[in-house]
Amino acid sequence: RFDSTAVSGMGASGIMQLMPRTAARLGVDSSLVVADHIIAAKRYISRLDTLWMRAVPDRDQRLRFVLASYNAGPGHIIDAQRLAERLGLDPKRWEHNVERAVLLLAKPRYYMRPEMKNGFCKGSQVFHYVRDIVALYGQLVGMPAPSPAQVPPSAPDTASTP
């Protein structure tokens, strides 16, 4: 809502909702100067894009991994990618693949596995964040919104997944 004083329940602050350690690494102090926060977020997004460039070469798919990483941190998304591969899903595709795995990272039987390095992740928040931002971007550039058949009304049912 463009509130430069906003602080999330997890401690992210400012207009771009940067976590304190991320903000510090990007050279943003505790000031509420909006321009500084936007410049830092731009720098962070660029770093995330570089991080995902090799692992996800398709630009449209990489955008989703960058958004997810901005929201949850790259470690959780790398875990979700690793889990997706273990479940026979495509680790380079977000929709219906890695997004399903990120949802599972809210369940102890998945985030407690030894290969999961970053623990619990509120996957439903990441799932909806990426979908919302991609849909908003589509509206802003005049692209048609996804049809209801393309967007499930709720998170996919993963109860039968190993």
C-alpha cells in the first residue's frame, strides 16, 4: 500500500518489504527513504535473476523463481526445486511443478528431510505471491489474465504425494 513505515510479521520493512539482513547487505540503512529501498530492491532482483540464470534458462519461468526467491529467500526455493526433482516434477518449471513442492515445505515430513537445508517455508504465501504478481504484471502490460481453468481456486491437493 506504498507505506514506507510498514513492517511485516516476519520483520520485512519499508515499501519494498526487505528483511533487515537483506537490506543491510544491499546497503540500505534503517531510514525510510523510499528511493533507497526501491534501488536496493532493484539491485536484489538483479542478483536473484543472475542466481537463477543457469538453473532456469527460460526467462518467463526464471521470473517466477526470482519472485518466489524475493518472497521466501532463495534457499527455500532451491529446497523446493530439489524436492520437486525428487517427486518427479520438472525443477525448471514453476507452475504445477516447483510451486507444488514449495507448498510441501510447510509440512514437517518434507522440510525435515536431510536434503532440505532451509527448514519450514510458508509455501502457500509464496504460491499466492508469485501468482498475484504475475497476474498483476499481465494486467499492467495489457495481457489477458489467465482463464479460471489455468488457475486453481486453491493450492493443489498434495495429500497423495510421497
